[in-house]
Amino acid sequence: VSTQSTGKNVTYAECEKLLADKEQGSVLIRPSRKGTDFLTLTWKVDQQNNILSHEEILEEDKDNQFSLGKKLRISDEEFEDLDEVIARYVEPMAKNARDIISFKYYKSSTTTETMNMLLQSD
């Protein structure tokens, strides 16, 4: 997992552009539009089709609105810092995605291609 682009103050569209040429598993963490108690974690699921996953991180126990929360939450999972988020949350999912993508019967396609293929099989 590449973490060299972690932590940028960019928009959703800029985030997608920054990750466009990055390898599968790359991560970018940015401020969320939900407010100062949230961050958005974006990681690259599939490089060939440029599929990204966006996850909201809730920051708890913040000293002030500009500091990072002492507790970070994604759904029901709690983390101490961003390194732990990447190690325990992103890296296992990125590995699973790599395993699926490298499986011999995996077929990479766009949504339109998949729908056409399913319609033709009837």
C-alpha cells in the first residue's frame, strides 16, 4: 500500500485526479465536507478501472478543531491514529482486492460492459 499521498487538503475531484495514476492500494486522507470532526479516507481498489473507495473517519476527543482526534472511528471500528487506520483497515482490504483482481477467472470491466455481457447471456 502506497501512503505517500496521505494527508492532503484537496477536494473530491482533486483527490480522484491525484490517485488516477497511483497503484492499487494507494491512500489519500483529506478533510471531509461533513465538518471538522470528520476526515475522508480514499483508497484505490482497482488500478485498471480507477475504482476508488471513500470512507468517512469520525474524529473523537479532539483538543481543538485543528487537531487530530485521539480516537478515530470507521463504522464500529476504533483506531488510535491514521497509521493504524491504514495498517488495520486499508491494507487488509487492499490485499483482498488484489487477491480478487489477480484470480484467474476475474474479469475487469466497466458497469456498461458488465450489463451488456449479462444481457447477452439471457
